[in-house]
Amino acid sequence: MPDLTSVSSRRATTLLFATALLCAAALLLGPVTATAHDDPSEDGLIEGGGSSKTDCVSLFQTGLELNYPPPPKKKQKDLACTDGDLACDSDGLVNGSCSINMGLCLADDEDMALCTPAGVPVGGVVVKNKPPGHPKHDAGAAELQVAADALLGSTGVPCTNPGAGGGNCMQCTSSQATVVVDTAVKKGKKKIKVKVTTEPAPPKNKPIKDSDKLKLRCTDCPSASTFEHIADIVFKTGCATATVCHSGGAAAGGMNLNIDEIGAAALYDELVNESPLLPGATALGMARILPGDTGLGTASSQSLLYEKLLLTNNQLDALCTAGGETAGCLGQNMPPGSDIFSTGKMDLLKTWIEAGAPFDGWVAGATCGEPEDIWAPVDPPAPPAPGAGFQLHFLPTDYTLAPGEEFEGCQWMQVPAEVTEDWYIESVEIVANTGTHHIILWEDLADSGPAAVPGAFDPDDGGCNNNYGLKFFRIGSQDPESTINMPENTSFKITAGQVFGVNPHYVNNYNVDIYPEIYVNFHGSTTPTTALASLSFPGDLGFSIAPGQMGPGNLVDHSNAFLDRCLFAISSHQHRRGTGFKIWQSEPSSWADTTDQVYHSTDWDHPDVLIPDPPLRVTPGQSTWFQCEFDNGVLVDSTKRCVQAGESTGPGGCLGNNPYVCFSDDDCPPGVTTGQCRECNLDFGPMSEDEMCFMAAFYYPAQPGVDPCPWTLTGPFGF
């Protein structure tokens, strides 16, 4: 029996996640575009009301969205902000007031359906205010006036060609004023009024007068303390959203995290300085939350709850083994079925714990409101040196994913023009923006249909299936960063002009927009290697797990019909309800049978990679058996879909192409569904809310001689 070393080659990912709840669903999406100025979430500009014929002369610039509906027959809306919400309150403090930043923009000639602007002279902008020393003098309005006067300068803002459109006349203040709205004054309401008078303008050759106002509203933070705020936006909405989780009388792990059910004091007692029920966590000296913990996110952390939200299953196992305990001593990461949690919420939780995790008061650095997640595009990796390889870059134009959205698309792309002869690839480096569910490069295979050619990006082409027939899974990754090496003397071949189907699957678990971008570095040479490597990717497509059940799918007998091959790297692919994947060299009697078991991964998103030494030889006629385990409502939520026309209402009637994920009837859109949300059998499907069970086995042909599998993988192998 060879030495079967299970190696997790995943990059340690510590700052991921989203606003998605514990049982979050994802929907299919389309591209997002920005057009009109009266949608300030798009361009940060707010029209101040008044006649549409004059409403292009001045606009408020806040970057915020008008968020209260106007009274009947009135255009103006309120700009509402919660005290301490950094999304709108620039000081971020829970201090009884909102500091709202705003500027002014003049002569907007981008949208000219009703209004054509004109130049604004010196003195043409007046921000209504009382004089200094008056009890009603507003410092923010005065600051806005100063910013407007600085914009006008000594010449004003000209508009010499207003009919050209496209914003060629528009200019904005270079700084923003801070307008403070006190929650205790006038019920937290304030108005900013601006009057702008232009130069004489056609057709009447008279000045345009535009009077605008912006209604501001500051509301108290609904939470009385940092702890209560965390209880509401982290624990209640992230851990206690389903009866199978941390709420109700049968709360998971005996830990009810629903503040509405047990109250703030009882919740605090559940968490702070409380010993975990897991013996392994106790052996490591961990509490659920340790006040003042300075080791959060490191091997010295003593706050179990924080680490279970932060780390993957493999990283939790590493904490166990580093502390002398067995892998699995800390249980599963949380929320179940996902290894990512909101970066903004994790920062808030970290701030509170490091400040001593107090029950009362607001700690420094903690803010009210929904914390914004941190997401940034990846830094482009340097391409291989000339003569050592080449780079493929995938970036669809103007394509973004809003929070909670999902897509799987394809673009057929040709290798760079400098590839003029056959290349033998010995290593592949994949670097992509975070949010990946998988990245696959497909090769087109010769068949009766047309050969694949380069084309436009199609966000609805799941698996690159829409345009061409037979294809081959060449290389792939579930991580945003991975390196895939071949053993010595092996490679895979790329020919001049070859076309790859770049197949990204992205799920936006952040509360900010993201977009897919992928770099693939191929390293190798034009010198042929002794052997060519390949990939086998068999799967179980026929399983079905009923709601409320956990159990294995079908046992798959993957027979090696005619090849004598050496498996040098083995891994697996499941979705978020996959709880286990096993591989055997002989037929097992049950899921629990460990006889000849060579692989067992419990981490769906960062599955182990088995690197056998020497490689596993599989001769013609020999079989490998594999099986997956799934959870459809025991540790995680059950899969649910809205009923569509033509579907039955039972759990077996959910069609595989039903994208309408739901938790209740309220999530089911009328017209396209019947409005009913029901539990579904967990079946094979492409969405992250469906399931998969694939074995990925990388191999090279057995070699003649006494040592048929002479080359062992020594470099990193991320899949």
C-alpha cells in the first residue's frame, strides 16, 4: 500500500463573506448599468425637486440614496440616516447625531430631455442660512456655501455648449460640507435649501432659477449598545434564522443565539466566558468568547465562536492538530455549509471582543448599521517570462454581480498570438477575484459539430454547453488562487491557436457589488515531455435526498476500461450541502466501511487533495469506488424552491432548472411562480443551492519497465 498523504493545498483565507444569512440563497442575475441621476445609488447625485424644466441647474452630491417615499403628488424625498451608521454618518459614532457629507454640482447637461442648463455666474449660488451668531445659523450650510463659492471662483461656471450633452458643462465642488442633524432637534429632521441663478439662457434669453431642497432625517440607533447591535445583525440574522440552527427549544449545540427569544442578558451569558460543549475546545483552553482576546484570527485565539465564523473546516482542524488534539475537535465551521462570513461583521465582532466584550455601552470603533464588506479586485499576477509560458486574461466588460446574486457563464478565448507552436505545460497558476464557486477551462473535442471559436462572454452559458458539442475538462479550481503542478517528465499540450472555454461560476456572498476577473498563467516549454497528463472527472448525477434527511448518495463504481494509468493527485467537488466525500480501492459495504478507504474530505469548499506516494496505479478493468454524503435539513437548512407552473407541489416536483430559491412564500415572485415556497429533494444541479458529487483524478499513463508509476508530485497542487 502506498503512503497516502492527504494534503490540503488551499490558501488560508481569513477575510471573506457577506451580508448573506446562515441559510442564504443566491439567484441568477444580469448585468447592472447606471443611467439616471435621480437614482443616487447609481451616480451619487440627487435632484432637489422643483420644475423638471429647471432641475438640471444644480444637484446635491451625497453618494447616498433617497430612502423614504414622498407624499402623494410630491417629488422630493427624505435622505434618512441612522446615528452611527458609517454608510451615511461620516463620524461613525453613536452620539445622537448624523454627520452627512454633501457637495453641489452645477450645469448638468448629461440628461437633457426637459432641461438645458446654462453657465452659473459668481454669486449665482445661495445656500439658505441665518447669519453667524443667530441661534438658527447652520455651520454645515455655511460650509456648503464656502464650497460653492470656491467652485464659482472669479469667473463662475461656464456652459458654452449646453446642447452637446454628455456632461461637458457640469462641474462639482471639490470638497464636501458636513451637515450635522441632531436626533433630538425637530425629531431629527433638517432641510438644506439652495437657490441657483444662471446666466441668461435661450430661448427667452433670461436667467434660469432653480430652487432645490434636500430633506435630511437622522434616526436613533435601534440598539442600546455594541453588544445588542452585534446580537441583532450578527447572531440573530446570521446564526438563528432557522429552527434547525441556534434558536428555539432545540437550538444546535444547546446554544440559543436569538436575542428576541432569550433576552440580551441570557444571550450574553451564553457567549462571554462560557465554556464550549466541545471537549476539544476545552482542551485547547478556549471559551465561546473571551473578553479582551488579543489572538483573534491566530493560533493563540481563545474565542471559539469567532474562529468558527472566520475559518474553514481545514483551518479549524489545523488549530486542533497544532494544539495536540485530533482533527475535528472544534467541529464544523459556521455557518454550516460555508466557509465565509461577512468581513464587515467580523471586524465589528473583533472590535467588541478586543475592547473587553462589554455588555453595556458603545466601544470605540464600533458603528451602528450594516457594516460594509471589504472586497477588492485581485492584483494582476506577473505573466511568465518570455519563453517560459504565457498568460490568459478573462474580464467581461461591464458585468457585475449584486449582493446575493449568482451566475455561471462562459467565454471561448484563444491563447495569445505569441503561441505559434506546441507548448508542454508543466504548471498552471490561477489568480481570480474572490467570489468564485469554481473556475474551469474546457477544451473543445473533435466531433460532428463545428470547432469552437473565440466569442463574446455569455453569462448564461453554464458549463460552456450552449454552443459546441464534446469538450474536455482540462484544468480548474474552486479557490480564487491556486497553483497546479504536474509531476516531473509530464505535462499537457497546448497548440497554436487553441481555444479554451473559460467557465467561471461566481456567487456574491458580500453586501457590495463584485465582478469576475481571472488570470491564468501557463508555465512550460516547447520541448515535449515523456508523458502527457490528463484528468478523469466522473460523477454521481442521480442522487436524491429528501427534506430533513442526511445521508449518502449513490455508490459509484468508476471502472478503468482500458487505460493503465497512475493517479498522482485526487480531489473532489461538492456544493454547500455536501458533508463528506469518500474514495475506496475496493467496493465498500456501506458509507461507514473504512476498508481500503484512501480519501475522506469533509470540507466541500476547500476539499483535501490526496497526493499518493507513489501514485496509485489503476490497471485496465480495475475500479475505484466513491460516494458523497449530503445534508438536506439536519445541520443546515433544507433546499427550497418556489413552485413554477407545471411543477407539482411535493418535494419531488422541483425541476432541476428552477432558479427561484426561497425561504418563505414572500420570496416567490407572482406571475413567474405560484407564490408558494416548498421544500425540495436535494438533487444534482448547477446552482450553489443544488448539489454535485464529482471525483477529480489527475493521472499519467503507466510507463513500461519495473516502475510503472515513477514520478511523484512534489510541488503544490490546488484544485
